[in-house]
Amino acid sequence: MLVNEFLEYSARIYPDKVALVCRGQRLTYKEIDNASSAIARSLVNEGFQRHDRGVIYLDNCLEAVISLFGILKAGGIFVIVNPKVKDKKLAYIISDCQAKILVSDWYHLKQKTEAFSDLSCLDSFLIIDSEKYPELEELGNRRILFYYDELASNISSSAIISRSIDIDLAGLIYTSGSSGTPKGVMLTHHNMVSAAESIIRYLGNTSEDIVINTLPLAFDYGLYQVLMTFKFGGTIILENGFIFPEQIMNLIVKEKVTGWPIVPTIAAILCRQSNLVQHDFSRLRYISSTGQVLFTNHIARLQKSFPNVKIFSMYGLTECKRVLYLPPDELLKRPASVGKAMPNTEAFIVDKDNVEIFEAETPGELVVRGANVMQGYWNLPEDTARALRPGRYPFERVLYTGDLFKKDNEGFLYFLGRKDDMIKTSGLMVSPKEIENVLCEIDDVVEAAVIGVEDEILGQAIKAFIHLNTGCKVTEKDVINYCRKHLEDQAIPKYVEFCDSLPKNESEKIQKKVLQQRIQGGNDNL
């Protein structure tokens, strides 16, 4: 099966059903299928070849979804870039993947014209708002396609014949590497279909589900909400962020939403809302969270606020989409766990000698095998070789995640931190996640991040960055005293810094590297 067939199949079964709701517009499966086929025909007519890359540089919108499926139907590889990225990173991604076409709008093109000046790989621009488009000399002699004009001239009742097979790449999802240089995760149609099928199975999705997505499509968690919904024939409500929580919650009630994917940042915001009981969430069936592991204190508050909603705590990474999930009925028993491997995926822990660890409470690196595992990093063979290594059998490579885990006596897994985030203090290894969980148990703590800083005596000392509720009176002494009661001596922070907010990337993950650079006075060039 191909990713674009998610849409094509649902368009045959549910042609007149509303598939996508965004900014007051409602499109059916048939309308989206026809529009994406028209885009595909335009691309092919312009010389877009099988396996060519098309960059989508838009906020969450109808056109981004339609263009994504149009690129796939044309046999191409989609690359979604968050429009919040800086010029240098955008230019790097376009150059790195040698994109042939860029899909964007007048506003974002105007802001980034300098980024395109030296990109000879770009043949064409597909502009979604032709009525606003001025002449921009900086775009050079490239072909300009106008979205609505191309749709009008290419609408046809005949389906476009797919030019791909399932081992072809469907998407490149760029994620920042340890050096700050973006890495393009290569995912085939088979990778993405396998991941979607497994997640749909454990979430129990059906065509009756209505899912709201406030996460950027450039973040794979947000992207898969659209892909999976189209696969099971549901309805996706696409929003552009969680800036106004009350507005989103009203929309959830109005649209009778059944599924709500969130990240820990959204969980922190929800836990601060005092008016949740005023909303009728009776249609809401599940809340899922990934990106970073939920704080146990936030889980308890979510369970209290949404007593009849299943809460799925999950773990994944872009290189394989999703790995683990905790069944909701296990949440009370082991809230700090992210569960076991999802269907059709295997996960196990190895020691530094790559020997599998069977003993409980023994930390090691998580390794993943399954059809959802990426093909590698685009143009980065050395990074690929470090992440994908020979598996148990001659025919396979498995994914070394770089994340440290332990398991309990029943085989449930617990995230300890990135290998390079672990703190060695007084000769002992300390998990930042353990400390962060304790910090978030303190009243008025919204979020916390812990890093190691150089120390002449300890080797590394522990520093905690804490985001507090506005106007609260928690002090450094309060934090240290609480930690003394709930942590072993080596895990107690030596330094505490209160912040108005914690730095996050486009996927709302806390960027500990930025916190380190703040201390060291360094800068990230990308």
C-alpha cells in the first residue's frame, strides 16, 4: 500500500464525507482527492520526475495537505518545513534534498527571498495565493505555478496512475542533529504505512473518530494525525497551534472531537486551566501524548480533569515514528512508564557491549526493529551507520535510538534520558528525567529541565531550570528541600534557575542544548 492510497481509498468509500476542517472550510474526501490529483498532473506536466523532492513551506492549512498528496501522487517525495525556521536552515534543507519545487504563499516567500537566491536546484514555485502575489525578482527565472489556476486547468474525473511502489521514499522529515545540522530522515511508503497501521490498531481508531490536530505538520506527530485519519476514514480538524487554549477547547466541544493528540507542553497548559469542568468533553474518547515523556504529576492532573478519557502515554522518535505505548488501564499502576512495543514492532535494551539486558532495573540503550524503522539519513552515511546497525539476522538493520531505558519485572519500559544527556556526578550516573519528574510534583511548577554543568569537585553538578506559574512564591530553598525528601543525594540539584519559559524547538520539545549554550555562551548556527 502507498501513503497516497490512504486518501484514494477513503475517497472511494466515503466520497461525500467531510475529511478536513480548517479555518472555517470543510472539504470532503472526494474534493481533496480531486484537488491533489490536479496538483499531481500540474507537477508532472512541468517535468516533475519520480523520486523528485517537493518542499512544502506553509502553516497548517488545507493547501499543505492537498499539496502533500499531490506530490505523492506525482511519484515524488514530500518535505514539510515549518515556516518558523530561519533562512539559513530553510536554504540548507532545500539544498540538501535538492528540491525541485517549493510550495508556499506570498507572505512566507516575501520573508525568505534571500534564502532562494543561490538555490539552483529549484525549478518551480507553487504559490497558493495568486491574488496577492507581486513580482519578486529574487525568484529569478523559475517557473511560477499558481495553485488555483493549476487546479482549474487540471481537474479531471480520471484518477492519476501512481508511479510509486512501497519501497520508494514517501517523505523526508528533517530533524536537528546533535551538531545542530538538520538531518533528513528517509521514510518509505512501507515505513509510513506500517507505522500508521500499528498506531491505529492500539488507539482503536474507526471511521467515526474526529481528531483535532494543533501540532505542526512539519512535526511527524502532527503529520501522522492527518495521514492516519485519512487511512481510517475519519475527520481531521486542523488548527495552527495551541496559542488560545479556550478557543481550542470550545472547538473540541463544537466539533464533537473524539481524539486529541498533545505534547507535554500542552499538558502543562491544560493542568493550569481552572475551567476544564465547564466544557462538555463527553465525546472525547482518548488523549495521546508523545514527543517527550509526560511528567507523572501532569498525568495525575489530566486523569482528574478527564476521568472518562483514555490517556495514552507514548514514546517514539522520528527515525521510526512510534515505538512504545502504555495501555491506559496501566496508567495508575505505573505512571512513569511508556509501556511496551506497539503492534508489529520489537524493542529491547542492550548494554555497552550490545548484549541484550534481561534484568529489571538495569539501564541500557533502547534498540528497535520493525517495518517502521527508517532507511537512514539523507546524504549522511556515517550518521546512518551509527543509527542503523546489523541486527540478529543477516538481512536486517536495527535502530539504535541513543536513548537510555530500564524495565520493570513485568517488562514495562521507562525512559531515563538521552545517552548524551545523562549526568555523571560524584562518579555516579543520574537520570535527568527522574529529577524532572520530582520537580514537576512541586505546586506551581509548570515545566522543568535538568542538565549537567562542569564542576571541579563533582565532575558535573546538576542544574535545574524551572518555569513557574505567574505570581507564585516558590524559592530555590523550597526546591532543594523538596528534592532532599524525594531524591537520593547525588540527584539533588546544586543550582536552580527560574525562567519565564523554557526554550523549545518547532516540535515543542525542550532544547537542553540551548540551555547548555546559555551557560557556555555558545550559539547554534542553524
